[in-house]
Amino acid sequence: MIAALGLGAAIGILLGLLGGGGSILAVPALIYGAGLSVTAAVPTSLLVVGISSAAALLPRLRTRQIRWRIAAIVGTAGALAAFGGAALNQLLDPRLVLIGLAALMVAAALRMLRGDGETGGDCALPDGGVNWRGCLPKAIGTGIAVGFLTGLFGVGGGFLLIPALVLLLGLPMPAAVGTSLVIIVINSAAGFAAHAGDTTLDYRIAAAFTAAAVLGSLAAGRFATHVPAERLRRSFAYLVLAVAAFVVIQAVVNPPAS
């Protein structure tokens, strides 16, 4: 329980600061910190990430930096794809799920270390409009990819959404952060619904983890604008690489229970 509180708070802080990213650590934290099986950790992670992302979204509602139509398109496509990812999850060995998650973590960390440029694009034209002919297929494709990974690995996908929203869709970083939180809530809800009947959840651990994550995300959201974003992103990337290495070692040496 103590581990659930501490790890939940850490993940909530990352969500509040980055608008995503902390969710990629939730499954390893629940397995190796709180002692859950892979089958239980995936839906528990989605529950925690969904609720804490909704809490992290609250301080940003007044900024009017959320692109609601884009969030709805990406989120809807992702919600449908999450069921496909969850179905595949049930067919795979838990060790393969963890190794696949570690590979995804490494890819995300390397992407964060390269940095994101605010390049503009079809979904955020210089005059504030949207070129829907170019934006719509990109938004749907982004939603499908992130939603599928959400269902497969039990992650909210914020670490993938931020680069996609900035580089592919062209949203400025403040809008990408707020928009990603809306999408994470939608994807997490769909992923949880897809996994909910697969196992019995430990609601004491889930409640403690979620409460700590919510408090962490609310506290961090108040100070997000005062933290050097580049330094934070690079530090988090190195943390993700370290956790990915730990997950691979544990998956090989100490295979998880299904």
C-alpha cells in the first residue's frame, strides 16, 4: 500500500507536468512495486491513468488551449482500436507483453531526447484554422495507433500523443498538452472497459494508487508552467530508459505471473 501511494503520486506528478508520459511507468510500478500480476496491472493502470489525467486536465480548462474537435476525433478512433489491442493482449504471453512495453518505452525515450519542434501543420494553420482534408486522416491514424497500444500495454499513450500532436498534426505545445489529456481519458476508459472482465481487481491498491496520482497531478498542474520543459523532458526520458532496462531484466530473470 505504501508503494502504491508513493508510485501513484510520482506518476500523477509526471502527468500534471508533461500532460502525459507518467502512464508508461504505471504498469511496471503496479507489477514490481505493488505486486500485481500483469493481467491485473493493465486494467488497474488504465483506471489510474484515466482518472488522474482527468484531474490533471482541470487546471488547464481555463487556458482554452484544448482542441476539442481534434481530441474527439483522435479519442474516438483510439477508443475503438483499444478493444483490438486488448484482444491481442489476451493472446500473448505476459513476458512478451512486458518486453514489448519495454521496447515501446525505449522508442518513446529516444524520441523525447531528440526533442520536438513546433512546426505547424494541417490541424493548426497560421490563421488558427484547420485544413480538414489533411488533418482528418492524420488525426484518425494517430488515434488508431495510440488506442491500439493503450489496449495492448495498458498505457494512456501520452508519451506518443505529444510528439504526434506536435509534429504530425502541427499543434503548438500548450495545445498538445491539454488535448492529449482529453484523449488519454477517452482511451483509458475504452481500454479499461475492454479489460475489466478479464480479472478481479484489487480495489484497495487501485484506490490508493489513484488517489495519490490525482493529488500529484493536481499539485503538479499548478506549477507546470514554471518548470523548464526541456530539462524535465530529458530527465524523464532517462528515467524511462532505466525502467525499460529493469523491466526486460525482470521479464527474463523473474517471469511475471499471468
